[in-house]
Amino acid sequence: MKVRSSLRSLKRKPGSVVVRRRGKVVVVNRANPRWHGRQG
């Protein structure tokens, strides 16, 4: 599956987790909640 480049940069931040929720790829960060993204 293609992952958007904006999510790739978020994925590198400390504390970020890539999860799938209801068929969507979501990046959530517990260390800094402002860094989040969604694809799909």
C-alpha cells in the first residue's frame, strides 16, 4: 500500500505510531498530539 509522503515524515517523529482504523492509515503521536495524520 502506498503511504503518503506527509505521513512518512510524521512517522519519523519520536513517539509516533502508525495504526489502521476502519481501513484508514492513521499516524498518532502520544508525545505531541499535534503531530497526527490520516490517509484514506
